[in-house]
Amino acid sequence: MSLEGLLAIAGIVLAVYAIAQPVQRRSISLFVPGWLVPGSLLISAIILFWRQGATIFGYELYSWSDFLSVLLSFLIPVIAMLCSIGLWWKASLIKSKDNRFCDFILTCLRENKFDELVRIIHKNRDRITTSCDSHTIDLLFESRFVRAMTQAHTWLHLQLLSDQKIVESLPDRFRTIDVVFRSLIAELSSPLCVAVAYASGSEERPFATKEDWELIERTLQNPEWYMSVRADYPLVMVACEHLDSGDLDEPYNKNDDLYIARQGVSSRSRCPVFLALKTHVLMLEEAVKKSADDDTDYYVSGLWDLFRIICDHSVYKKEVWENPDANDEFPTPFAFLLKEIQQDFYFLCDHCFSHGNHPPGRLGRDLASAWSVCVVWLGESKDKSL
């Protein structure tokens, strides 16, 4: 290869790097040593200068040495570029790269481009906790990144949280869980919505893969994981925020056959109150099966909080409740939600006590106590006919 050819290769390398987007340039500099390609070009240039200089100063090269110098000057930069591509594709994170990886995440957030970040995370799923510090891991759960993934029907962040080591390394796990669960509630095809849809007997359900169900079983329907991250807290908070905002007072105190429908896509499949309620109930069902006699607090009080707030916002209107075309048992969405909570308490208590656990353990006592409080509260409600 001639000097002109080497300069052409160097020009191509510089052009490719120059036209790459900021995220891609950060990715290359993260995994490819900065000296690799320039060093190979410098070595090739030295070989070519030596070849030309030998001729100028009257040294006659053997044919094999001339061929070898040309071959080496070509192969060295090619091998260096192939190694660079291999290092970039492998995308291995190590502790010494943590600061650069942190800068790379910030670049992705500024540019609002996350494809390369997702690729790197998938390549390093098993070593994130050992190669990144807590601040860097926390950046992986920034709200814009979480929303972008859920809107793309990619449950990357719930998959990351299924690893207890990652959960323990988070500097503020409750803020992180809040961000992830708010995003899952807002997406109709998320694992959270899928689990509720299948459990509530909906005829038309979002599609879920085998991997989705495995993720649901490891997280949302795993009482140990669920309580370790306090997943109940963001769920109840989201539901209470929607209720206390007053935005649901008018539509949920009217007749709404679509909300209680079992056929088609019911509007309750997008209701954050219903989704929060049923997600917590599904976890409690698993807790009753697995550990009905332990002393763990499964925060059954969350159901009571929802019941009390719904009851406060539910208003009797004669033209609605006595409408002959409305459902006799639960003519409004609020009435339907109250019925669902009472029914869930009944089935949970029945399942807990039918296992022959006497005494049934803390979970059984909490369920029975919360259920009785709901019944008393409902009976003492004034100026309402619920």
C-alpha cells in the first residue's frame, strides 16, 4: 500500500467518526481505546516511510521485503479497525469505565436516543452491579428513559428490577419504583395491565409472550420481591392521586356500562384505580398461597385506603342509581370498585381460612380486620345510598 492509500484510509476513518451522531461517538470512545486506530495508522506510516526512505538513500530492498512492508502497512490498520469493531460490538463494561458510561447515559438523555444504551445494557445485564456505581445505576432509571421503553413495549426496567442486586444498589429504590410503576400503569400492554386483564376475566386481552409471564411471576406476583421494593406504595399513591384530584367524580358517578363490561375492551382496563387495586390483590393471592402463617406485613391497609377514598367520592344520585337501564348491583364505576374490593376481601379471607390455618397468621388477621372495617365504614356512611 502507498502513502496515498494510507491517507485515504485515515480520511475514511475520520469521516465516519465525524458523521456519527453524538451518542454513537460516545459509544465508540467508551469501548474502543483511543490509541488503537491512530497507533495502527502511525505504524503503517513508519513502515511506508522506511520503504520509501530506503529507496531514496540507495538501499535496494529484496522483493519479499518490499512485498512484506506493503502487506504490513495494509494489514495493521485493517486489523486495528476489525478489533475496534469487535470491542464495540462486545460492549463490555468494567469499573474503570464507569465515569465514561455515566457521560454516555447523559448524552443519550440529552439527545433522547436510547437504542445504543439498550444494547449496552443487554450486553452487560449480569455485571451491571459490579461495573457501575449506584449513581450510574440510578441514571438508568431516569423517567424519560423509562417512559421511552414502556411506550416501545420494552419492559427493560422491570427486568432490571427483578434482579435483587440491582434493587439493593439503588440509592433511592422507592423513587425508582415509583417512576417505573407509574409508567407501567399508563401503558395498556405492560405486564402489569396484562396480569390484571387475564385475572379479571376480560374476553379481549393484550398479547403476552412467555417471557412476559415469566417476568410477571418473578416480580408482580412474587410477594417477596413485591414487598422488598414496596411496589404497593406507588400503586396506591397513583390511585389516590387520581381519586383526590376530583377528575373522576363526575364520570365515575354516572352510569357507565362500558366500565363494567366483560366483552370488548372495557374502560376499566385503563383505569389506574382498578389496575392498582387488582395488582395488589393478585400479589395478596400469591402471599396467601405461599405464606399465610408468617408475620410479614403485606400492607392490606392499602385496599382499605382505596375503599375509604372511593366511598368518600361516591355520591348517590337518584336518576343514576334508579335508572332502569343501569346495572342494579353497581350502577356506577365507583359502585363497581367498592363491590370489587369487598369481593376481593371475601375471596382472600375464604382462601386464607380454608387452608386450615388457625390462627391464620398476620395476613389472615389483617385481611379479616380490614374487611370488617370496610363493612362498618360502608354501613355508617351518611347521606349516601351505596
